[in-house]
Amino acid sequence: MLKTISRFPLIQTAIGLVLAGYLKLVRMTTRFTYEPADLIDQLRGQTPFIAAIWHGQNFMITLAMWKDAPVSVLITRHGDGGVVAKACEAMGIKPIRASGGDQRKLERKGGAAGLRAMIKALDGGDIVVMTPDVPKVARVSGLGIIALARLSGRPIVPIVVATSRRVDLNNWDKTSICLPFSRGVMMMGEPIHVARDADEATQEAARQMLETRLDAIHDHAYATLGTVDPGAALKVINR
């Protein structure tokens, strides 16, 4: 079905508009709290930055950013990426079509062009949102996001957006589909900086630090809501 959709831009646009309308409804009816309380002010002060959010929460980030936040998001060039790109455009978010989880993909499949586009977006003042997961291996970060931080000079900010009412799919990344009239929480971890001259060992340490900080805020966010992180078991399976 996804392959069929990908061949028809008008169908992608129609589904993208429906998805954007649904996400706007969820955003309007969700009562968000922030931790720390001045989270939005802190993020404004760090803009532009690289927002890291685990795969499966792709749609969550659109719910909690402030109005008119300058956001570009990395979206796969395959599968349902076209639908997601159209939904992002309808919500004022700029899509960047490329693969970014694996540093090796920066050299093929449009990855190098995607890296240049993300650096350009950061230089232009945009927040760039990335899911750092290795393709089809949830909750394990690749080095692509580390390369972006090293080359752009911008910090990586781990972010989680969780809601109390949602549908968790039984797929590889336990995708969460938010439901209206929820309680929501948005949290951030300590920013991660990667020096331009960082060697391989330093980059690997930054990658591991990103995983640790993303996992920690996920655990805390879902505990705050009195629920369980749907992707928690993936941390054990994929490591």
C-alpha cells in the first residue's frame, strides 16, 4: 500500500492534510506540562539546535513546540515518508528528505545532500529534528546525528514528548499515536556538544551519552504520567 501511495503525490497530499488536521486537534486538546518549567525559554535560548527524539515518537514533537518555532525535520525518502512530509508542510514544518541514522548513509542514498541541507537549516536559524535510531533498530543511536553536531557546531538536545492517552502500535519502534483530550509532558536532557576535531572515541562516547540521556528522560516522562514507555522493552532487545 505504501509503495502505491508513494507513486501518487495527490494521494500523499490528501492523507498528509488529514494527518496534519488530526495532529492539530490533538495539540489543541492536550494539556501539556514542561520539565523544567521554563523548558520553552531554554529551547528558545539555544535555537538553533538539533532536537533528538526516539523513533516511534515522530509525530509527538509537532505537539509541544511553541507557535511559529522554526523547525526542519529529517524524513526518510522511502515508504510513508512522503505522507509525513506533506503533513509537516501543512503544519509549517520544513521536511528534509534523507536518511540519517547511520553515518555510512551520509555517503549514499541522498544522505550527503541531506546532511548539507540540515547544516544549511541550522545555519539559517532552524531547529533540526532527528530520530537518531539506526534504521530498523529502535532505541540504538547511529553516528549520523553526531556527525551533524560535529560539522554544524550546534548542540544536540535530547527531547521526549509523552501523552497519557495514545495507541501504541506493535511494530519495530512501538510507534505512539496520540489521542485527543490527553495529559502531556515534554522534557529535555542536558545538551550534548561535539567538537569539530572530535576523534572516533570521542564521537562514540557522545553517541552513548545521547542514548543514555534519551532513555533517562523517557523513563522519567512516562513515570510522571503514571504509565509505561511503550518502547522500554526495545532497549533490552536491541542491545
